[in-house]
Amino acid sequence: MTRPPLIARTADWLGLNRPALAILAVIGCLGLSEEIWSNFLSLHLRDQATAADAAGAVLEAATYIGIVGMAKNLLEGFGYIAGGSIAHRLGPRVALAVSAVPMALGFTIMLVGTGPWPIVCGALLMTNWEPLSVPATFDVIGSEVRKERRTIAFAMQSIQKRLPKIIGPVIGGMVFGLVGYWLNLTLAFGLVGLAVILQLALTRRLRPKPEPVHVPFRLILKTMPPELKQLLTAEIFIRWGDWFARDFAVLYVVSLLTTEWGWTDGTATATAGWLLALMATTALATYIPIAKWVDRSPSPRPFIGTTFLLFSLFPILLVLLPKACASLGLPVIAGLVVAYMVNGLRELGEPARKALISTGFPPEVRARAVGLYWGLRSFAFCPAPLVAALLWTAIGPDATFLIGGSIGLAGTLWYTAR
């Protein structure tokens, strides 16, 4: 019997085939498109704010970010459920193509409109590509990749998701600092078309699916395995804490470096981009070895619990480590580097969590069930960004981040104790 070529054996070891490559194309192109502009949205809103003083502009930007985050989570909830229904009824190929439509509309609004509110509306549309694509992603990998390769396939998906997080912030930070936000948007717009072309070319030969069977959402929820219900509850706590810092972190870092350490705005913005790239690089280094480790482990739960713990620590370390470095006479950037590396390590259990979800639902309802799972999660933590913005203005960013970390730690303890 002839051995398959090295490339074929490597692709099989990594859980890659044509449908899986289509998923990577969508995630890579649309992810890079988003990362070029999204990390600097708070700074763009700050520049568009009408407040006369710098501190007032930062507070106003934080308020807009809270509104954007809450509305984003709400739209994501509907997007996940809609994406699951589209993938279930029309197939994942159509669902992946449809996921690019909101982003294209959002870019058009942001390139044409001026002022904070058109930016907010455009941003909400542009970030909704992932909810529409996630159910189709799980459907493709769950159907086209054999079970013993699904964790590594999700690890490859996570790697592809993080590569844009390395490249995008660096490109976006330099372009935003040197030229302006309009070029960030123009570069990102072109990647949307490329994603659609590659995805349609690679998914021409998907396996035919049986006629879709309508299963009510209430029945899907009722028959959800207890382990996934527990995971969903824990994730809601973790995501609440995460959203207290997620979209505010760059604004916090740039404000810290400029107001307390006298850095120029351009240098601080570029540094924030490099910190985001470091975070993504740290995550990238863990995916393949951890995925193979999970495949050989009796349970993915320890890896998921570690992920939840690291999620919770990031906002706490973001506050405490720079202050600790300053008190010890060390550069404040050292504390920020460690905090962002910890935030990168939080991806340790992500492939295991996704493989657990993908395997936990029956194939005939997988797309709708995954959409329902993610949708319920988004609805549950929908208010978190707005609550964080209100706390930011009332008690300051440090206390807000510490509260967020505490919420995450509570969810981590609940998950590991059970």
C-alpha cells in the first residue's frame, strides 16, 4: 500500500481538507479585515468626540464604547441564531457567504458618514460577521472532519483567528498613527471581497446534507446535555468579566502611557498595537501542542477551567502590574507585556471547548444548536459593556477592571467546583 504524500499526511494530522480550508479563508480574511480597524475604534471615537478637554474626550469615548459593546452583544445574539437557521436550511456555503454582507454595509456607512453615531452604526454591522459564520463553521468541521481530528481542526481555526490579531493591530496602529482611520477602513474593505471569493471556490464540493428537519429551539434547549448547560452558565460569568475590559483595554493603555508617563499619542497607539500582537502570538504558540494534548487526555475540563482562570486574571493584572513595576522602579511597559501575555495564554482551552460543543449536539441540529448556544450566551452578557462604561465614568477604570476580574473568578470557581 502506497503511503500518502507528506503534504497529505500533514494536512490529515492537522484536520485540514478543502471545507476546513474554506473556514480558514473566511476567518483569516474577515478577521484581518476587522482587526485592522476595530482595536482603534475607541481612539477614533475619542477623536470624533466633542469634549473640549482630553479627559472629557476619553470619558465620552468610553461611553460610546459601552453603547457599542452592549448593542454588539445584542446583535450578536440574533446573529448567532440567524446564522444557525441559515446554515440549517440553506447550508453552510450560503451561510458563510452571507456573513460578509453586514461587514460590507458597515464599511460603506463608516467611510461615508461622519460623527460618532454613524461610526457606531457602521461598527455594529462590521462586527456581526462572526456570529453569522460560527454555526456554519461548527457544522462544516463537525460534518467534514472526523471526530478524532476535530480538536486539532478547531485549533487550526483558532490559529487562523489569531494570525489577524498579530498582523492587524500592527498594520492598523501604524496606518492610524501615520495616515488616518479612513485608510484602515479601505484596506479592510478589500479583504471582504477576497473572503467571499475564496470561500465559494473551496466549498463547491461539500457533502450533500439531508433535508433539514425543523426542531423547535425549546426542544434543543431542553435536550442540551447537562455538561453543556453548565459550560454555558460558566461562560456567561466569564464573558461578563471579560467585557469589563475587552473594548476598553486599548483606551486604558493609551491613556495610561500618555497621561502618566508622557508618551506621545502616536507612540502609545503603536505600542498598544504591538501589545495586541504579542497577546495573539502567545496564544498562537499554544494551539497545536495543547490540542494534541487534549486529544490524549481523558477530559477537556481542566483545560477549559484554566482558560476561564486566565480570562479572569487579565483585567486584574492590567491594573496591578504596571503599578507594581512603577513602585519597583521598572518600566511600566514590562507590566503591560506580562498582562497581555497572560491574556494570550487564556486560549489554552478554546479548541477543547469548541470540540466539546461540536460533539455534544446531534448532527441533524448542530448548526441551529450551536447558534442557540452562542446566542443565549450573547443575550445574557449583553449589558456588560454598558455597565462597565457607567462604572468607568463613576468610579474610574481601575476599579471597573478589578470588578470585572472578580466576576470572572466567581464563574471560574463555580465551574471548577462542580
